[in-house]
Amino acid sequence: MAMGITEKVSFMLDRAKQGNCSEKDLQTIISFANLFSDDMILGRVFGYSIGAYAIATLKWINRANTLKAFKELYNNLTKQQKLEVDELIQRELYLQY
């Protein structure tokens, strides 16, 4: 089943709030990590790209396997993408979910 943009964000925020994810969930989150958009309206939820949510979610879950994936993905981001991810991590939107 294909997920829309809001469903993807909802899925990730839910996993972050749980503080855990299955291996299948982890692979799904990683698959979203390249979904960055420069368009301020299209491809973004609350101003952030799906890719930023994916990488932030890995950090928020804070397990050994998600932190490993976070480091690998984060190190390959552009400076601008890192700023977006850092800001999103700081905002901890999953706590409001």
C-alpha cells in the first residue's frame, strides 16, 4: 500500500513516540530518507521534508540500530539538509503527536 505524505509523517512520528520500531519499520523509514524537497509547500509537512522527518525519527527513536542508520545517512546530507534535520530534531515534534 502506497502512503501519502501525511501518512508517512504520521507513521514516523508514531514510531518516534513509541521509541521503538521493527526491522521492517526501520527499512521503511530509511527508504524515506532521500525524500527531500526544496519547495516550501509541496513535499513538506509543517515546513519539513519527508527525508528530514525520516532522519530525525532515527535519532528520536534512539536505539543502537537507528542511531547507526542516522549517522550513515546524516553524514551524506548537504549542509542545508543537515540544518533542516538539526532544527527538526530540536523541535521534537513527535512529543506533540
